[in-house]
Amino acid sequence: MIYLDNAATSFPKPPEVLQAVKGVMEKIAGNPGRGGHPGALAGGRILERCREQAAMMLGAEGTENIIFTFNGTDAVNLALKGFLHQGDEVIVSHQEHNAVMRPLMGLQDGGQIRVRMAEPDAKGVLSPESITHQINSKTALVVINHASNVTGCIQPLQPLIAAAHKMGVPVLVDAAQTAGTERLDHLQADMIAMPGHKGLLGPMGTGILYVASHLDMHPVREGGTGSASESLRQPGMLPDLMESGTHNLPGIAGLCQGMKFVQCFREEIREYERALARRLEEKLRNMAHVQVMGAADVEKAAIVSFNLLGKDPSFVTDTLVKAGFALRGGLHCAPAIHAFHGTKGAVRVSPGLYNTEKEMDALADEVSKIQ
């Protein structure tokens, strides 16, 4: 199998990630914050080291601003439902994943909020004006998908965030496709949500939400935190306010090692993966009857989605899978971006740091055979 589905989850994981997960399962006999014995204390130190690693990666004010979540979707839900109030309006980008749109539409359908969509240019890129044009006195939050999980298009976050802040509106960034490869510590975003199992190379069942200290959050889940046990109310300080119950300690230990790995080699990984994607995209664009989604001259993450004209993307995907390629076809949980491009699905290829140029060429040859 040639694995080309890293936008869904990265594979394989670095050996140190696997060793960290296994080490906790074998050696840590304790629940962090739920005891003073050596095992519980050792687990607490793992959590704190991972928070430190994430805080450094995100430029956080402190480790308390790092919230551990179950995945990227959970991080988004905590951000949206922990911040928004009745009557708020939210501005979103056109390339949002259902991880953002479904909780927002659920709140809108319940009459709690209203959702507005910022209009991009013909290439799918947002401008500061596209954000500020939608802002009014009820606007409580702007949500921006950093990189589309379908086209790879990367939005110019810094000017977009600056424009929203100038009008007093905080910004939530969905970094599902950029955490681990793009710099996030200079964005000045108010919240950043990300999974641990994609570009951060950690295990599934892990995620991170960064929450800036100035935001007034309310808990989405309540319960035991290992702190303030004498109180029947959820603790008011971060991260305990947003974290309840036992942590996924093996997963977080693996995530910590994954973050260390990508922070050592972020630039190299980024450029290598992008070069593989460009190589494949160029070959596909030179084929007749192949339509590559997204403009060729915008900044992109290492994602290439395409269609063969006259052929159903499911058929193309199944054919490529039978030929030994692991990739994904369909709408990719992002129907709005497909509507923007006028497609009803596509074949998505997302190379990772363990792929090769030879594998890109082999996939292009297989597409040519199908064509």
C-alpha cells in the first residue's frame, strides 16, 4: 500500500510516538491529579510537559492556555459552545469543515446564533474587506479555516485576524491541516483548534485547543478535574474550566513526542510535502480531461484534489485503491468548498513526510491509465 491520506490522519507515526504510548501503558500506574503516589505524579508530569511543548509551538501566554481535547472536532466544539451566547453572530469562511459548520448550524437551528459567510475572491482567497464587510454590532466571532482539507488553499491569516481585531472581534482558527507544518505562534489568534493525529504526528483521540487569557469562556463538559475537589462547581480557571474527567494519557504522551519531532523539522517537512504535492499536481494538470481543484497560483498545503471529467470520483478512487493507493474520495466533510468549485466530489491525495517522488509518479501513471 502507498499511503496518501495524511489529511485524514498521518501514517506512519515516528517510532518515538509509538514508544511513548507503549511506555505509558506499561509503566504509568496512576491517574494524573487523582493521587499523590508516584504513578499519578508521573502522569501529571507528562501532561505538563505536553502543555509546555504545545504552548511553545503556539506562542501561548502560559501552559494553562492549552486545553487537551479528544480530537480537532472536539476542540472546535469546546471553542464555539464555550464562547458563544444567545443572539451572537458568527462569520465563517467558505472552506469550513463540518467540524465547524455542524455545531454552528445546530446553534443557528436552535435560534441561538446567526451564521454569516465571508465571500472569497475567484481563487478562494479571503481579503480583510471580506471579513470586515460582514461585521456588525452582533458579531461575536470570526472562524477561519487555515487550509482547506479539499484544495489545500491557505488563507492569509495575519491580515484577516488584524482586520477582525481592529473591529473588536476575536478569531478562532481551525488549524486541522496546518498544525505541525505552518507557523502558528505569530498569528495573534484568540483561539486555535487542532487535532493531534494529523500534522502533529500524534495518536488518534488527541487534540488541542488554545484559548487566549482575555476570553471569557464557560464549560461545555463538567465533572472531576483533580482540583478544587471540595467544590460542587466547575473550577473557573483554565485549563480545568474546559477539561473534565480522565485524560488520554497514552495519547497525550505520544502527542508530546510527535510535537517535538515536527518542531525540530517543521520547515523541512513543510517544504518536502509541498514539493511532492506540486510534482503530482503538475503532472495531473498536464493530462487531458483531468480537473485539479483550486487555483494553481495560490499558497497551498500538501493536498491535491482532482476529478476525471466524465468519471465518477468514487469509481476513480476505488480503482486507485485497488491499484494499491490509500486515498480518499467524496465530499471530504466539506460540502461548501465543493459547492464553491462546482464539484460534487473529488479524489483527494495528501502526501506526507514518508512518501517519495517515485510514489507521486506512480499515482500519476495510474491516473493516466484510468483516463
